[in-house]
Amino acid sequence: MYVLYEDSGNFKAEKIFSESDSTLQVESASGKRSKIKRAIVLFSFEQPAPAEMLQQAQALATTLDVDFLWECAPQDEFAAENFAEEYFGHPPTAVEKAGLIFALNSAPAYFHRRGKGRYRPAPPDILKAALAAIEKKRKQAEQQQQWTEELVAGKLPEPIAAVANSFLNKPDKNTLEWKAFEAAVQQRQTTPERLLLECGAWPNALALHQHRFFSTHFPKGTEHPPVTVSNLGDELPMAEVTAYSVDDISTIEVDDAMSVTPMGDDVVRIGIHIAAPGLAVARDNDLDLLARERMSTVYIPGLKIPMLPRELISTFSLDAGQVRPCLSLYVTANLATGELLAEETRLERIKIQENLRHNTLDALVTEDALNNPEAELPYGDWLRPLWRYAQHLSAQRDVVRGKPENNNRVEYSFELDGPYDDPQTPVRLVPRRRNAPLDRLVAEYMILTNNLWGGLLAKHGVPGIYRSQQTGKVRMSTHALPHEAIGVPYYAWSTSPLRRYVDLVNQWQIMAAAEHGISARLVAPFKPKDADLFAIIGGFDAQYAAWSDFQSSMERYWCIRWLQQQEMHSVQGTVIRDDLVRLDCAPFVTRVPALPVLERGQLVTLDILGYDELALELECRLREVEAA
């Protein structure tokens, strides 16, 4: 004796081995035995054999017209076994009963299941709606398949082209367009980005990279809404100093300037003057919300997206010939001994004498010229005292660090002679060594300011945002901890308030500390243990990392374009480790497959075999290892 039963949606026919009131033990053709409940058995039969019965029943089910079955079936709930007798006109065989059950079960739009072997025909209106839905789904499947085939063939269907820009960030995965696209990606065994590029959804890899970034972070565009900034700080005292700033030629946000006032006997008073947008941007006001949304200025070759509205920048940037409010740190120092004699922080106004630029000064400001009072040196009366004290500051930090600072690596500026979004724009890589005297000089005074102002906050118990490094790990926190790599006991970013939100927050706190002293912790915008400071740190870290990643990607892209524009087919590089090589002619690190084990710093010559502007990689192979 055999039984037909349903198990997890599948019909099975097997031999009865043993049975009880509520269960059966059945045996398959392979000899495997299973225990099943009697409640799931549809019927028992003696012939034909189970495998043959299933095969014949399935063949019979395909010949039964479902529409005719629906017309013939009772209008109320019925048992399939009874309907089989009426339909076939005689007591049905096992094959006939099973075939009818299979046919009814395969048409859920026509017949609704009501339990074991029982069905009810769908009402006409419900059936009509169900059939319409099935037809719609069939047509959608055909359309999806057609789009997939076109994409696989390298064509871009118009409906998919209309929504392709959403596929890079947050695609609606329930749409036919996405499903067709996803199926094409799988069939082509590629990535969504590469398929979009190959099908012409984007004119070039640069457009794709930039759209993905801007649509994610700047969906409404990069321009701030217009703002009105009133003249603030008119009541502040005017400083009687001659101040200069030093920046790159592309800088529009001049955050800092410096002044030197001789005091006699190798004693000078050095002023580090920082723009004071904190006078207009107050915690939680409209300008603060705009600044906090971006957290930092975004830099990519050929484009800068300011953190602050341009009206605010033009009001507070330390531009030449303008009187601007600033937060000034004055240090009185002995240039002979390097001793710091006094320090003072004050809010005041200064007039900027001139905005100096690296591209015009770097070649003239050499160590020899700085160290030789008789040598010709532009702005020598200003530069030489700053240089002398900067050398003391550097030496003092080296003592704390336990070793001299290594600043010998070359950094590059990317200068585009055309639109930033056109891959045909000529690009120039302008090298500048980090240990150039003017760079070192400015860096020392920014470190000094961040150190002393961090100490000022710590001294008065005013919370701030510090950047520390201990045991090699750099982190931002509200704790005044040392920065071991720089060699200072405190380091609070505060010299770029026009460009970094953390510096702006610290400026509010420093202004409070400078004005109120020990009581500043009671009146500062952020009080001790303010949870919002931790939220700012988390938000800044995430945003700053996103900006930095995009900048790195765009710099890699323009390096690849530069190599192509220079028609370079071979390059020299320096082994970093394993198969990583840093090119000597550009700020680019690449992997070289099958590179032999070489010492760090080994010079090699590479052949360039190809460029991948989407993956931002070079295809290289080793030509030769340079002789030591």
C-alpha cells in the first residue's frame, strides 16, 4: 500500500512501512524511512508504483484546462477527491485523483486552498483581478528581461538612463529598472559602476566619481543660501602691529597672520592673529547650523567647497589692506635663548599689511638667507625673528619627541588649467618639500598656538576639543592629553576657524577663557561634560574622513590623467613594502603584481601597461631593479 502526502509544499508518494492511529512510517524508493502524520496524507493507493504514479499524474495535470476546471467546479468549498469523480465520470484512479489535485494546486488564482485536499473556486471578480495582476507581472518580467539583455549587450535602455543616477547611492531596489540592472551586473560579472560607464550612463569616470560624492553629500548643491553678516568687532581695540599672512595662491579663507614687534636685547613680541568668525557664528544660530552641516571645507583639485558662506568668509578673512577682528596670541620670547617670557590672548582688530604667497616667496626664502643678516631677503625684518624663534620651538619639541622631526617628503599641489569636471583639462603637479623654511616657520607658530590655547582651556577648566596621540594612536577627545608625535603637552585645533568646525568651537571656548579667566567655565558656550561636544567630535571625524577620502580619490584620478597627458610609459618608483611602490614623479602609490621581495626604499623602474580611471589604479609590471 502506498500514500500520497504533502510535505513542506511538495507532493510525495511512498510505501507504507507501518502505521498507527495518528502517524505512519513510510519508505522511499531508496529505502529511507520517515515518520509522517496521518493528517497530511491525501489518499492511499495500491497501484501503480509511487514514482510511476507521480510521473503520470504530473503529465495528466498539464493536460487539464484550468479555466474549464473552474467552470465545472462546485461554487462552494469542495474535496478534490469528490470533484475528481464528478469530473472524470467514474471513480477516479490514483493517477486521476493526483493529477486533478496537482492541477488545482498549480492555479492558486482560480482555486483557494481550504485545507488538506480541499479547495474553493475564486469568485469571478477576484479571479479577474488576480488574472490581471498575473498578466501585469508577466509583462513586467518580459520587460525586465529585455532591459537586462540590452544592458548585457552594452546598450542603455532609455527608462534606465532616466534613473541611472540613483543607482550609485540609494537605489530603489523594488523597481523593474534596478532589478534588470542588477541582473545584468551579475551576468556580466562586473560592478554597477563599471556597467554604468560601459553602457554610457556617464560620459567618463570623472563624472561618475563626482556625481556619487556630490549626490550623497551635496544633493541640493554646494552653494550656501545667501546670508547677511553685520560688521562685528568695531568696538574692539586696534592693534598697532604690522601683520602678514602666508598661504597658497589658491587660498581664499585667510585664517591666520603673524606680526613681530622688537622689544630690545633680542627680545620680541610675536603675534599670531587668527580670524574671528566666532563673533558672528554663535552656538546653535543659523550660521552655526550651516557650518556644522559641513564640518570642514572640502578640497579637491580645481575646486574648493567652503565650510562657511562666502559672505561670512569675506567679512572675517584676513585679507590684505582690510581691518579685521581677530583672536590674537602674543608671545614674548628671547630669540637668543628660546625662552618664552610671557603670553597673552586678546580679542582685537588688526590691519593686514599683505597676503604673501608661497609660489612667489618659497624660492627666495632659503635657510642661508634667513640665517645671514646681510643676505638679501624680502620681508627680512619680519621673517628673520620669526625664523630664529621657530628654530628654538622645533628644537624644544625634538627634545620632547626624543628625535628630530622628519619632514623631507615632497608634497604636491594640483593645478588645473580648465574646469575641474572635464577630464581633458590639463593638470600640473607642483612639488613642494615639506621642510621648506617658510612651511616650517608657519607650521611652528600654528603648533605653538594650538598648544598654548589648549593649555589655556585646560588651566581654566574650560572644555575644548583636543587632538592627542599616545602609543601611536591619534584621536580627538575633550581631554587635554599630550600629542607625542608633535611633542607638545596639549594640542587643540584652533588656527583654522574659517575652514574647520572644531577650530570654530574651540575659538568660542578660548574667547570665553581669555575674557573671563577662571569663571569662564560657567559662561563658555560649552560647559564641562557637555554631551554635544562628544557628538561634534563623532560628526567631525566621520565628515572629515569622507572629505579626505574624496580628496584622495580625486588626486589619484588627476595623477592618472597627468601620467597620460605626459605620455609616460615607464616610471621610477620606491618600494614601500611587499608589492607597494610609490612613484617618484607623482603622489601615487600602486601595486605591482609579481614584484620580488625587495628592501624598503629600493628604487625600481616600472612599465605602465594600462590606466583604470574608475578603479583609480595603474596596471604596471617591473622592468628593472635599480642598482644600489
